[in-house]
Amino acid sequence: MNFLQLGMLLALPLAAVPVIIHLIHQQRHRTVKWAAMMFLMDAKRMNHGIDQLRQILILAMRVLALLFLIFAVSRPLVSGWLGLAMGGAADTTLILLDRSASMEETDVASGLSKRETAVRRVADALEKGVRSERIVLIDSALLQPVEIQQPSDLANLPQTGPTATRANIPGLLQAAMDYAVAQKLGNAEIWLCSDLRTGDWQPDSGAWESLRASARELPNLRWRLLTFPDGSPDNLGVQVEAVRRRELPGNSGAELLLDLEVRRQGQGPATLPFGLVVNGVRTVSEIPLEGDRQKIRGVSVAVGRESSEGWGMVELPSDRNAMDDRAFFVFAPEAARRSVVVAESEKIAAPLLAALRARVEPGAAYESDFVALSKVAQVDWDAAMLVVWQAALPAADSLEAKHLNQFVQSGRTVLFFPPDGPDANRLFGISWEDWKTAAREEQQVAWWRTDAEILANTGDGKALPLGELKVKRFRAVSGDGLILARSADGAALVMRGDVARGSALFCGLSPDPGATSLAADGVAFFVLLHRALAKGVSAGARAQQWEAGPDALGDGTWERLGSAGEALGAERGLQAGAYRSGERFRALNRPAGEGDPERLDSAELATLLAGFDYRVIEGRAGEGGALANEIWRSLVILMGLALLAEAILCLPPAPDPAKRRFESAA
Amino acid sequence: MAEPSPSSSHDFLDPEILGRLSTIPLDARRGMIGSVSGRHRSPVKGSSLEFAQYRKYVPGDDLRRMDWRAWGRSDRYYIKEFEADTNLRLCLVVDTSGSMNYQAGAIVKLDYARRLAGTLAFLAARQGDAVGLYCAAEGFQKEIPPKRGGAHLKVVLDEMAGMKASGTTGLVAALHEAAEKIKSRALVVIISDLFVEPETLNEAFQHLRFRKHDVAVFHLLEEREIKFDFDRPTRFVDLEGNAALVVDPSLAGRRYRDAMRRYLDEVAVIVRDAAVDYHQVVVEEKYDEVLARFLLGRHTGLKTRR
């Protein structure tokens, strides 16, 4: 709690005046010599408890009335929720701002987004009431602490601007805790502003456990959650999932085929008009809408035969969140989808090569080469989009390991299959265990991740037939990666190691027919390889569709297409748009999960933040109420109530019939 | 016997009031057994002018009291009996406990009691009755057995003039003691605030009643003691000790009045059961009016009974 007239609090001892007057008054009672003490003592004895309680209550009411008056005159400021204010002033205030695209949901009346509202309210609170010596901002996009001089600066900082990114709330909290530990903060208040989107909060993340443990070790941190849990019932969002350019027969030119996903919250129109901009030329079309999440395949846009490369944008009618009304795409002639298979023998490499050379998308060239382990030096690392490695892992300090590392860092994929012989090396934090003979061949793959990643269900929702594989022997995978499949005895069969944008996939099921039926059954094998290849292609292609993020434009000098504006410095890559750097095109869009309207409820929040000293203030976009309010009016009302209660307690009792009787008798 | 007259040291006696009240005789409600002839009825037959009854002659009866006319008419011997008139023994029991020091307005309760007792003593002596005085506090402070005569009256009045109220009340014990000490029937007049437990008071009255005494009570109260009309918190100091209580009348007044009402109701039942001539006296009243009411009540009651 803060006070605008702090000096008035010096008058607080005046609240004791009623007690002092009472004590003096007790000493100044008129003294009467009395004969009928026996009745007086009876009356006093019977009335003792009630009398004392009443006296105490009267005194308490008088003291309270004075206290309320003094507090009212000192003009206290409290946060929107009175309990928040009871914590006292903090040495440092950390502002953790969720800058995800979903925070751009805007109140129609005020024109303010949730992010802008949060920034304003927090700035207002810091300006008026919850002052502290140091104010630090950490935003979800950059996760870098920035010290703020004045609360009024908050609204003008680039770090509080809109982004098309997805927030990593566990990472944001970790950044705040790291800062608190590094700066040895004794008494800090942390304001976290977020719309509680499940995709941003990642409740399944393993980071929460360590966050809770850290929170228990940092009891001086007081967490204030300014949340915006209300949704936008009529909001529409669009994303471009894939772009293909196809030459039309004859001289009729070419067309772009777009795979779109449209999400809407609640009921909306049956048909949706949308605009398509390709290389600056805008066309308007209409699509029928069914359900709240609709995938539209092969939306065709005619382009000239000479337009082999360029950029485009899908535009929805403006609604409450402008950030999800646009989706950018880029296109360019595709290079051959080249893959390299490094294997111990040609026999094992054969099914791999066959699958990787199969044409999946018409018009695309698929090339795959076998390279023996002894000739790894001949691999053209720049041309390859996928490397399949069926051999012993190279030593961590070897040249091969360095090449593989750079390959994955560039965003492409390496798919590792188990070597036949022993292998004690470790790469990307993952290693092979020894071969293990399966207890039974059927249903050895007991669980795999079906919602995302490389083993996810197919587009029509069907699971990959991994359970039908016959497995005679396998090599379990151990390490720090994300487990994507498990065997019947719980061992990790498929694991992904994260390295920057790319991924290193370890599959413990060998394509060797003597070990598994992976190659023979084909379906899962084919999907596995081509999904890995597609990921590599998207990373290595000239035209790339990326999620917006701080590293999205970090590898070159990028020029924004179709717009003169360009973000500066660290803010590069945080905005959706189409960019060009030499021959390369890159479209940045908000992450797919940002369209998911699911939010944490209070129970889930309480579970996640168990051990945190936190309070929640719910807000709404555009809401103008300050987080810090003057409450002198409430105090005056309370003073009035205390005086009223005192007056009621002081009221004389109802007329005494015994007294009337004596009077009439007299 | 010389006519008694108040002296200058007995300023609690007002000659004018004495003169006015002396026209009303002090009567006993029941027969008295006195030592000399007087104006009060006796339970034994005597030689007054008032015919009582006839009874058959038995040998040994005084022949002078034989009704010869009755013998002439009926040829039977009858003895004619007359009422015996005797004197009254007035025993004044004055409560001199500390509570009698209570001052109501201009007058202290003890002074009021002194005036009542002195006037009664004077009136009784004037009509030839014996007067005694018992000052009751913690036991009898003073004890003057009833006697006749102007000299004795002076002793009694002197003692009254010197009465001082102090100590805790011993009224009940004093009444029991008086019941035992006063041998023959007497008019026992108790002047007190009666601030004792009603049960114990009942026992004392019943004891006096058992001894065939005619008991009269002047219950001295003050209007404020009944109404308890204080308007602000007050510190009350006990007159029979030094205990003090700070009481807010707005909180305790109702319960005080309830307790007082219950007490007075109980006293009313007790005096009725013990046939006590009870007079509740609010000391703001003039004492001569109280005494006139007392004397007239007894006189007219006696005539009615006759």
C-alpha cells in the first residue's frame, strides 16, 4: 500500500485518543455513597460480561473511526485487489509481458489490445502506487531483462510492441527467476501479464517442476498475474500450411496451390471472403466454412509462367485480432530433394534409398545417394536436405560430428538408425543402448506420440501402423531428448534431440529385415523418412515458411517484401511478413499453436503455480481501471459505518417497565 | 407522673408535631401484659369499667365481683368480669448500621429514624407506657429495657441523640436477640432500611411473632434507591464497608430495578405472613405524616376490631 500524503500517517497515534479519554473518564466518575449495594452488586454481576463487551466494542468502533479517518486523509493507493496491496513496497518490480500474437485481441470500443491494456495498467500502477526502486521488463519474445527508467516509458518501448510469436511462459518465468538470483533480489514483485493460452503456458512442459522448486527457494518474490482470460467469440484466424507452384499444361501459365487452415471461435458466417495477394496483386475469393477449424487444400491462384518466385499473403476480413487475419507465404523453384544415406552396408541402405527416391509430390525431384561410412568425407553437406545415418555415432570431437552438428543447426534433419556393432559414443546428448531381443515380435511398439512430431497421425486422423511392426530386436535410445515412441517394456525407441531449429532423430528400430519389419511393412517407414525429408527441405529450400521468432531472420540481411517498414535490431523476425535475402525467400507467420483458443482455468493455474506466492487480477482488453486506486472514499464510508455502529451501541436500552412502575407508584 | 417535655438537646423532636400527634393515641393491636394499669387491653381480665363476660362462680372467687342481680333472677352464681387495662411496653429497634448514614437530599436516614423513634417514644411515655431502645448494628450497640417515667424517657432520648451509624448490619441477629430478651408482650417498632436477605428477615419476624409481640416496621427507603435514576456512570461506595463499584446506569439500571422490585415483593409477602404492621417510608416524606398514618392506622384498626 502506498500513500499520497504519507506524512498524515504521523497522526496515527491519535487513534488511541478514545481509549485515553475512556481511561481518564473512568477516573473522573462521580462518587456516591450508597446503601443498597446488594442490588447493585447483583445487577453488576448479571451485567458484567455484556457490559464489558459493549464497552470494548464502543471503544473499538471509536478507534476504528479515527483510524479510517486518518487513513482516508493520507490518501492510500491500493492495487486493484486490496489483498495485493498488503505486501508492502518492493525493491524491484519485474514485468513479464506475454507478447504472443493472441495478446493482440483488441477491444472494439477502446481499440486497445490485451497487450496494450496490460502495459497501460501496469505502467499506471507503477506510476501511481506500487513504486519500487527498480523496474525491469522481460518480454516473452526476447526473454532479455531491460531496465526501465520511468513507468511511462513502458508503452513506447519496442519490447512491449506486438509480435507474431508464441510465448514460452515457463521460459519467461525461468528468465525472471534467473534474473532474481543473479541480481540477488531481496524483495521483488513480479507482474506477469498473459492471456493464459494453454499453448503459451505449456502445462505439459517438464520445466514447471523445476520452476516450482525454484519458487519455493525464492519466497521473497511476490507474483501478480494480470490475466486476460476472455476470448473473442467471433474471431477468425488463417494460416498457410503449404504452398506449391504448378505449371499448367500448355501455355496457360502456372498456379499456386495453397493449403490453408482457418480457425474460428464460436459461430460465424457460412462463407468467408478472403483476399489473396501474390507479388502485390490482390484477388478476392470466398470459401465455405464448416466447424471451428477447417483445413482447405489446394486453393488455387493463377500466376504467370514467368512468376516462378515471389511472395504472397492471405487476408481475412478485419476482426478483433488483426495478428491472425494475415498469413504470409513465399514461393520459389524447388531444388532437388536430395538426401544422403550413410550406412554400414548397401544391403541396409537399399530400402532407405528406395523410399527416399520415391516421388511424393508431383513436380519435385527426389535424389538419394548411398555413402559408405569410410567415405563420409565425400558427402555434399550443403546440397543434402536429409542425412540418414545407420552407423556408429562419430566421436564428439570428430570432423563428422562437427559436420552433423552444423547440418542440424541449419534447420535440417539427421535421422539415426542403430548400428549393428557396439557403439559407446554420444551425439546431441543421445546414445544407443545395447541390442535387445524382444520378448515377442508383435506389438513391440507400445506407445508413440500421435498428436505432433514425426510420428503424428496422418492428415485424416489415422495413426501410423507402428503397432503392427514385427520387432525381433531393437536398440533402445537413452539421453535428454524428447521421447516419441516407447517399447512394450518402456524403453525409448524413438527420440528427438533438439538443436536450434533442426532436429536429430534417433530411431531404435533398424530397417534391417533381420531386426524389424520396418522396411518390409513400409508405411510407417516411408512416412518417417519423407516427413524427415520434408522438414529438411523446408529448411534448405529457397522459399521457407518459418515461425516468427527472434532467430527467424538472424542469418542474413533480409529485406521485407511488400512493405517499407522493417523492425530494428533484436525485434527483427518477431513480425509476420515476407522477406528476401538474395535468392532466398522467407515467410514469417505466427506459430500454428497460437490459433488454439484453449486457456488455463484457475485450477490448472493453481496446479502449475503451486509453491508460488501469487495473486490473480483478471482484466479485459480495453479495461481502463487502474491497478492502483485511491480508496479514501471507501475509508470514509467505513468510518461512517463505525460511527453508526458506535451510536447504536451507545443507544439507551428500551424503557424499563420496572422503572415506570416505581415512578407511577411514587 | 410528671408530663414529659422535650429539652433543647433533643432537637430531633418538634414540639408542634408532638402536640399535634398527641391527640392520636398509640394503640397496640393485641393485648399487652403490662406491669401497671394503663390504656391498653390486656389478655387477662381486670377491673376496668368495660364489661367483658359472665362466668360461673367457683369457690375462691372474690365475692365482690358476684353479680347479685343475676343470682336474683336466675338463682345461680355468676361472676362478672371486666377487661383489664394495662400499660404498653414500646421497644424501639433502630438500625444503626453504616447504611443508615445514607443521605437522601437534606436528611440522613439515621436522622429520619431518630425523629420517628423519638416522637414515638415521647408519645408512648406521654400516655404512660414504658419505652425501651435497642440500637442494632453488629449486635446491639445500646440496649435500654422499657421503663416508664419521664426520667427514663430522658435517658432514652439522650441515647437517641447520641446514636451513630457505623459497621455492617446486624439487624437480623439483633431482632432474634430482642425476641428472646423482651420477656413479656410488647410493641416492637423496627426502624431500618432492611437491606438484608429477605429469608433471614422472615425468620426474625416469625421469631418475634412467636413471642407474641406486636411488630411494626418502618422501612426507610430513598426515592433514588428505588428508581435508580442516575444518568451517567457513577462510582458507588458501600456505606457498610469501603467496596466501590463503577456502574453505568444505562447498562445496569434495569437489572438493579428488577432486583429491587423482587426484593420489595418478597418483603411484602414476609410482612403479610408475619402480620407485621409494615410501613414503607420514602424518606422524602414528612415524618409526622408517616407517624400520623401509623397511629391512625392502628387506632382505627383497633376500633374496628372492637
